[in-house]
Amino acid sequence: MTIAKAAISGQVAAAVVYAGTPEPRTSQLAAMLTLGLAARFAAVDAIAALVPYAETAAAVSMTSAIAALVPYATGIHSLPAASAIAELAVWGTAPPGSEARTRAWAFVFDGHPCYVLDLGEEGTFIYDTSTSGWAKFSTDGYVGWNMRIGTTWTEGNRIIGGDTFSANAWEMDPDTLIDEGFRDIYHAATGGVATRSRVYLGVESLRVIGSMGSLDDDTPVQFSLRFSDDNGKTWTATQDITLTVGDFGGEVAWRSLGSFMAPGRVFELTDYGGLQRIDGADIFIEDFDDISTKYLKQYGVYE
Amino acid sequence: MSNIIVDGFATYGIGVNSSAVNAALLAGVYSDINASQVSVGQGLPWNTSDTEWWLACTQTFSGGAYAVRRSMPTAISRAFFSMHVAVNALPTSNDQKGVIDFRNASNQIMGQLFIESTGALSFNFGNGSADSSGPVIGAETDYHLEMDIDTASKNFTLQVNGVTVITSTAAAWLHTGNLAQFALSLNSSAGGNSNVYVGSLIVRDTNGSYNNSFPIGDRRVATLLPDVDDAAQGWAVQPLHRFGPGVLALTGSLDGVLGAASAASDLGSGDFTIEGSFRFAALPLAGNKAVLFGKWGETANQRAYQLYLGGPSLENGWLVFRTSTDGTSGTVVEKIQWAWQPTVGQWYHIAVSRNAGNLQLFIDGVQVGLTVTDTDTYHATALERPVLGIQVNGITAVANTFLDGWNDEFRMTVGAARYTANFAPPTDKFPRNGDDPLWADVIWLSGWDSPSISNDTGGFALTGIGTANALTPSDGSYGWQVIDKSAPNDTTFIEASLIPATGLLTLTAVPANTETVTVGTKDGTAAAVYTFKTAIASAFDVLIGASISASVDNLVAAINGGVGAGVTYGTGTTANFDVTAAKQPSSQMQVTANTPGTGGNSIASTETLANGSWASATLTGGLNIPGYSQFGFSHLPRGAVIVDSVTLLSRQWKSDAGATTTTLSFVGGEGGVAAGATRAISGTPTAYFDTIEEDPDTTAGLTPNSILNGLVRVNRAT
């Protein structure tokens, strides 16, 4: 029995920040995107909206006479030292009610035509017309996806969008493994096996094939499985497998997963900063293709 | 700029009633703490998986207490406070447990925010209180509190999780004045065992146009630590590790390592080399001494040899190698003395070597002092032990003799001299076994890389005394690896030098009449030429003494313009414009450039002596202030969307009495630099905060990306 990659929730694309001159506000950006003013986005840079502070170091005197005729014994070997340096960043998440609905838009990504339905505080939903599947995109800290009012632009149909709050413009990048240069991307995929049988079916294992060794940094990633035997009302605790950068050949499988009966079992696979893609997942269920026979034997129909 | 105080409590260390945490809190941050029971830690007692850092006062006092009290940068009339608060249990009575109090410059409490037994909050202003209409706080729950306190209008507004629960307007406060101080986590025994935990403290003023509205919403403080060096690295890295992963810690007052009591460590009259890398945590005080190594039992008259650094009132603080031929004090001879003040926190390779009756002392591969003829047979004893790091009698440590610091790669070679002239100091572990042609002569070699104290030769066993231990420092060779310590760790750091050049003059005989010594200038232009004379007649004449020592004394006095004008040097001699001189105990003269830096390396030092010479034609060793260092930082928490300020936190000190200032700056991804304050650094490790904020300089804002791609620049200004 095989289940294919199912619905995807969570943001799947990473972003590159553009710096326009002058910096476009979100509303301006929307207008530009709508009107196709591509030239305004010719300048590409990794950073936007940085405080343009004046350089001061050049004004610093690098040497200075500290003292004259200082007795040798006391010395003037001044060696300022620092043992700890840190940044204390004051940060917050998007406050409630701050994500307004914006117009729907569409893009084609990896050959999949997608329709973006931005419902503000309800979230951002993507319909993949090639698979007829819905997915929910979101950015950590936001309710929805912070790439908004997008369009396709210039050769190659680059996918460009605005930001929920800032003057940034974003581009979807299928090759980047982290979002906005710092966020691990959360992926979640679910798939299930439905059955009307009241006979318990043992699950020997679930095995996943995907881009196992291609992770967003050198830190091992936890690839997690949980499942629900009541259509998602309750879930088991997650069972984690550690993925390692560069390990493309290792088997990723969960074994001895108990048993289930009607209404079936839903599997959920999740990771932060893990797989770029899942090629497929296989579950191995005891006698799954012989359910009716087993059922009838149990009730003595067949001897 | 509106965020004036930001504290995530993640950089003080962890502990309850911890002297290290308490010291860190008081090092330039909080003006007063309840030292007996301040608690700082990650997570909460009922939620250890919580990643936030919390501060609390966990001891009750009948008279009431607080965890910490802090002064505002300047006293102001209105401020906004944002913080996260949790309690393990609700108090058993009212007005005993509190979140915060607000004080004026006279330390009078203008208002206190109490948590009542019902879970209600009460703002007590001395003449009354304003309370929430019902319970708003429950046990074991994290709340975001945001307060607006206006001491001029005597208004107070409190929001809990975005909902206004107290509004007090123009109340009759008992005490008034500008807000000058505040205290956190109030505790009194009458409230039971309830503890108030405070985290993510942010204090804003009303300046500027951004981030000063009320409420601003839930904000937290992320403490980001360096995780990468930028290309420009001017500051020197001073990790605690030396060669290999381990070092020997000898920082306890009775710490040392004993070798076996045997004749193997007797040096006799033959060749030997005893050496190791040493790093001081502190120099000996007063009449104390720091014994580097020795075999020196005094109570049983088993003295043989010893190298130690004296305190200021012991041997003038000199480094001294002394020996005894019969174990008694009567035959003790201080063979080599050298005036040396090591810099705390730096590794030095120190070696004593005797070759065919010639005894030499080397620091970092450079001979210091003169070669001493030494054919003595050092006292032989199988009763006493060779000891590293302290002096012992038998196995009993002698008080006030410990080397407060660390050692690595200690080696005793008995029967062979390894050094007879200057050499390149070791850059790695000493060779072992067949890689060392003198391996058969090595009786003690310890690299301390094993978790236990051991002799790598396989020879006599070692015994650690006191708290001596082989440890593996958690630092590395990169700047960020030595300063990314969330808890203060002043044994691993980066430093920026400003070192004066020095020169050394050695006389091997009393100078002859009219021989000259030239060093520096009289006035910045004319060379200062000092002429030895049998009878002084003119300025810059120096009287030839009866001995080398006396002649050097006269020359030193002439160079410094010291006592003796008209007697030991010529009248009219002015103090040297460029250098200051001092006599070493070896009767060598050391001159030091008056202006530190590489400029001193061009100060000429020449002579016409028949029996004497300078170590080099110019002074050497002067170092300028290095260029800055920059560091990238770890990522923001995953959910970060808004970033409204960055505060640069550093812990700095200086090595000595010289003046120095430093500046920390936030460097944006596009090269813009926001400079913090230029600060005069003290000799005590102190925490400094520089808040970098978007407001009011520009409408552009900090973003998670600008934090990610930003750098912190560490610059020594003077």
C-alpha cells in the first residue's frame, strides 16, 4: 500500500529581500506590482530597511599618548579586554488583527499553477490546480503568509510579492532552504489510509523517501511522525528521527506502529528546516489487501 | 530612542544565591540586589522546557525585599514598562508579593504593583491603591504586563495580555518625584511561598516618534550570542585553552600538583631544563608569592630549587630562581632575578635551563637577565617532592604561595639542557616518546589533556592537592568562540593592546671615560647622547660608578632626570623626551617608550661601549591599538516578525592603570554603523549596554533581516 505526498501546510518557499529606491511601502508595492513597474525592482540586495547610520569609526583617533614618564613598575600596557558580547533584540510577533485580507493572486511554481487566497486573520490558502489540493501557507510569527499581493515578473516568471508590514518585496526561491535568511521552514505533510474494517490492522512500518541529506544548516534536524486513528481528533506523541546533512542514502522509517481499524489512520510528517521535498511514503500494513478474507474467516464464513 | 533599558536576564549565569550570578548582576547593571536569594534561570519550576530566562526573589523577609533594584539612565517623569510575569502560587495575603516598585531619587517608593491573594493586581501609591476589578493573575501562567507610569500627573495604567486592568489617574501619591529607580520581584514572608518571576524587561521613554505608544504589544527580549567572526579581526583572541584540549587549573589558594618524593627530581650539578606554559588569573599580593615550580621544603630543611614570582613587597615583585646546596636557608642563593609583571590572562612560556654550568631564564623564548655561572650541586633529597604551582612542606601546602592561574605542558628534563640561546617558544604540545631525542631525560611531562592529573612519561605518579584539576576549557581559537558565553566567563576573552616599545642595555664591564649611550631624544629632535665620565662637567654627562650596577644607576637617573643632578649626572640634563629607564636586578637597563605604540619601535638605541651593548639598534615590541573586530550573531527566535531595538551588551575591563576607551557599534548589512557610547573602561569586569534603535533617527526600521545580517563592531578608541 502506498500513499503519495499529500497536502502540505506551512511555508515552503524562502524569500530574498529587495531594496528599492525609494523604498516602496506595501501599498505602493501593490500598485507597482499591479501596474507591472518592473524597473523599480531592478536593484537586488540582501537587505532592505536598514537604518542608515553615519560611519563614525573613521573619526576615531587610533593612537594617543597616554602618559609620559610613567614609572616602569606600574606600566602602561593597557589591554582592554572583553569576555562577553551579546545582542539583546526586542522582538515581537504580528499583533492580532494586523493582517488584513488582500486580493487573490496566482503563480506557477515548479510547474504547479497555484491560486493564493489571502484571508487575512483566517490564514493564507493555496490551491494547486495540478493536484487539486489545498495547502495552508504561513510564516512564523504571523497568522498567514507574509508574502502578499504577488505577481510574476520578468523573464522566468519570477514570483514577487509584498510584505504584510514592511517595505520589503519578497521572491519565492525554490533553492533556498531557509526563509528570509534566518527562519527554518516548517513543513507538514499528511496522508491517510481509510478502512471500514472492524478488524485491527497491524502497521509494520512507514518509510519515507525524499531529499534527506539536503538540510538548511549543519544542525541535525528532527523529522517527526505522529498519527491519528480518529480522523485527527487526537494524535499520538511524535516519534522523531534525526536527519543529518549529507546523509542522502540512509533509510528513514518508523517501525512497529501498532494497529488501527475503522475509520482508518492519518499520518502526519513534520520538520523544521528539514526536507525540501518528499518523493513518497510507503506504509506496510499486515494483510491490508486481504481484509475481507480475514474478516470473513474471523466470523466463520470461510472454513 | 525609546527603549532605554532592555534585559533578557540570560547573561548573568544561572543559580540561586550564586556568588557568580550576584557579582554579574552588580557588575555595572543593577545597583542593589538581594544577594542571599536572587534567582536567575532558564525556564520556570513548573515548566522547565520554557526557553525564556527569569529573575526572581525566592526568599521571604519579614520586612519585605526585592530581587534587584536598578537605576534609570536618567530620572524621567514618564516611562513605559513591558515585561513577562509569572508566579508559582498566589500569595496567601495581600500586598506582600509584587511585580515591581517605582522609586524616586531619594529611594522613596512612589508606587508598588502587588499581586493579591485572589489573583487581582493592586497598584499601591502609599495613600491608597487602585485595583483590578477581579483576578487577572493565576498560578503557573506566563503573563505579559505593560505599564504606563506618569509621575508628573500621577497616572498609572496597567495592561495584562493586552487588556487594561488598572487605570489610576491623578491619585494622591504619598511620595513624588521623577522616576529614578525601580525594583523587581518583591517578596515578603507574610505572603507565603509565592515567588514572582520576571522576564523580558523593556523600559521605554517618551522620546522620539516610534515605539513609544502605549500599548506597544507583547515584546520579548532575545539574547543573541556571537556565532561567527567577520573578516576584520583586530583584537587578539585569548582563549583559556593552550595546547591540546586540556589545561591545569590552579586557581584555588591551596592548589598544586605534587610529584613523587624521590631522587629522580634532583638536579645535582648537571644540565637540566624545567619549563611550562603559565597563565595568571591574578598576581600575588603584598608579601605573597606565586610559586611556578620547585622542590623546596622549608620545615625539614629540604630546599633544592624554586622559581617564583614575588608580590609587590616580596623581592619587588621580581621573578626569582633560587637554589640551596644543603637544604638549609644558609646556602640559599637567588641565582636569577628579573623584574617582570605578567599580564593577567595571557599565556607565557617560561623555562629555566642550565648547560655546562651556565644558568639561564627564558620568557617566551627570550632570555631575561644575564647568564649566570652556576656549578652548584643543588640539594639532593628523596624526602621532598617536586611541586607545580605552590610550595609545600612534605605534602602540606604553604599558604600564600600558590600560583593563581593555569598551567599547560609542564616538562622537567633532567640531565640535558634544551635551551642555550633565544628560541621560538612552543606553538604546540611537546613531542612525546620517539619524537623527542631527549625523551629518556624527561622525568615529568604533563599536558593535562587527560581528565585526570597524570605524568605522560609514565614515570613517577602525580598528586593534585587542593582543588587542582585538569579541565577542558569551552573556548576556541576564534573571537566569537571566546565571547559567546551566556554566563560571564572572564577567563576567556578578546583584547586590544597598546604596548610601548622597550630596549635593553647590558654592560659587561664598567664603562670607560667618554664612552656614550644614545637613546631617544632630549626634546623630540636632538638625540639624547649620554657620555660616561670620570668627572661630570656638562649636561648629559654620566658619572662612571664603582661598579656596573652603580654606573647603570647613574645612567638611569640621567635618563629619567631623577635624583643626582650635578652629582651623578651633569647639571642641565633634562629627562629624556622619548623613554623612561629602569634598572633590572641583573644590572641591565631597560628603557620603555613614553608613548606606547609602534612609533616607539623607531627610537634609536646605540652606544660606543667597549663592554656593553643594546639588545637591538632601536626599541622593539611597541604595538598600536589594533583595528576593530566584528562578529555576526545567532538567529532571532523563530517567531520573530517585529524587531524594534537592539541593545549591545558587553563585559569589559582593562589590564592596568593606563587609560583606555572602547566603542561598540551595530553595523548593518549595508555598512551603516550605529555607534554606541565611547566608554572609559575600568579594571574590573563591567557590563555595558548600548541600545541601538531606529528611533528617532530615521523612519526606516530594524527588521529580523537587519539583525541577521548585522554585525557588532568592537573598537578600542584610545
